[in-house]
Amino acid sequence: MTAAIISGKQVSDEIRISIAREVAELAERGVKPGLAVVLVGEDPASQVYVRNKEKSCIELGFHSEVHRLDAGTSQEELLALVADLNSRDDIDGILVQLPLPKHIEEKAVIDAISVEKDVDGFHPVNVGNLVIGDDSLLPCTPAGVIELIKRTGTDISGKHAVVIGRSNIVGKPVSLLLQRENATVTMCHSRTANMAELSRQADILVVAIGRANFIDASFVKPGAIVIDVGMNRLDTGKLAGDVDYESAREVAGFITPVPGGVGPMTITMLMSNTLIAAKRRHGLK
């Protein structure tokens, strides 16, 4: 058996058509979703991400602002900018690109973003609402993962999902979202003694550990859905996921490629969050 490929680009494109339609409808009511992205320093990967976000905003008809700050910008200066963006009526979503320079405390900056404008879903109030199952802006990559699983036609309810990796950005929130969909969830991490054995029990396997090609076919239950969140640069310059794609696809039922799987979904879910935030702020459904 060779797995069916889950194309994140195709799913992303389908969602963007819907977003663009809603943005056009909002424009008729005098509302234009606005996203402000703040980039501190010259991190090459961050610059690529920010350019892609800016491009997506323009394509979908959003108001877009990118605030590029020098690496020497103080925490106080950054917090002052966030406060200004919080107060502006033309900005519905604020994203401060991580990582930040070492002299700036990430938590202080994330906490300073208005909960209603936290389109990354990282504010403690949004995280808390996610934990207890209340309505909140969801973290983008985990929300994209759930969307990709659903697009396979699989009913998540009752399935055994195994999440490998327990980061605050992906592992923990995706496990909560899977539970919200009534999956039974097992969390694995660097201290898990019998990871391969647990992984082979998964109907749905989500991997986010930052180790290139670490998960091979021996970790995969025949017919399982495998979602690879990893993005690793090899010595050859090529990108690779956390899953050994060629090995795993011979066993899995569905699998995401890297690149072209989860990656395209992250920015699309960011756009979706910004649209949701704009509608809520203007009292629209």
C-alpha cells in the first residue's frame, strides 16, 4: 500500500477562496480585515515568513502592515508599538514574529497583545480557553493540522491519536484540539520509553519534534493518517520533515509531504483568524 498524499497547498487554496469571498462581502459593509506583523531583527527564516504573510494579505484583500524593527530595539519600544496597535481600529490582528532577540522577553510581548487581536493564539487567555473548550482564536499550525485530517474524510471521533512532541506551539495545542474532536490522545516525547510501540497504535499520528526523518515505517500503523509538522534543513540544502517520508508512505493510509503539507496551512489559518477577529470586533457573524 502506498499512502494517499494530503496536499496542504490544495486544501489551503480551497480555504482561501472562501476567505476571499467573505472579505469581499465585508468590503461591501465598509469593513476591511487588518493584520499587523512585527519583525524584530534580521533572522532569515523570519523574513521569509513575514514576506509570505504580507503577500497573502494583499492577495486576499486584507489591510496589511509590516513593522520591521532593528535587532537592537528595546523591549520597552516593542511593547509601546504593541500598545499602539492594540488601540488602532483598523488593525484586527497582531502577530509578533518569533523568535525575538535574546534581550526581549517573549512572554511579556505575547501577554501584551490584546486577546481579541491575538491571531497567533498564543495569549494565555486564548490558551486557557482552548484548554477548557471555550471559544478562542486557535493557534494556526494546530488548527491547520485538524483541518488536514478532516479533509481526508476521516471522522476523528473515537480514533486513537498519538502526538509525538509536546511543544507549546504545536504538540500541546494539537492534542487538545484532537480531544475536542473526541479522539483518544496519547502524548509522546523525548522521555517516552516505548515510543515506537505507542506510535504503532495510532489511527492518527502527528509528529512535531524537529528531528529530520526520525519517524520511519516502524512507527506507523498500516493505514494510519500521518501528519508531519517538521521542517528541517538538511546538509544538502533540501527540506525534510520529522517523518521519513519514503519509508512511512509505504505503510500509511494518508501522509503529508514536506514541503507542501502542513506549511501552507499555517499562514492560511492565520488569515482565517484575522478574518474571524475582524468580524467579532465589528459585531458581524
